[in-house]
Amino acid sequence: MPREISENETERFIELSKEAAECRVKRTGEVVKLKLRTGRYLYTLKLRPGTAEEIVKKLSCPVIEG
């Protein structure tokens, strides 16, 4: 079941990464989508490329570019 997290909840996204199996990064033009797979939900966070790089560095789970 997918859930979208808003841009102002990035700290929550980082906390959820501790329980996640993986994070997939999807780059499309001006938007970067971070998809965090946990046991129950798929969390999605849409950010600008500069902000997304900072968040990816803070994640605790494996990051898959694609």
C-alpha cells in the first residue's frame, strides 16, 4: 500500500529508513522521487535534486539508483 510523505516531513522519512529494506531513487527532470520500502508500506517523497542528495546521504538503508 503506497503512502506519500510531504516535503516538510523529511525527518520522518529518515526515521522510517531505519526499518526499510531499501530506498529506490528515481530521477525525472526537475523532480527526484525517493521510494522507501518497508514491510507494510511503500513511502514516496518528491524533492528537488539538491535537497534529495542531502536526504540520500542520511538514509540508513541500502540505496538503489534507477
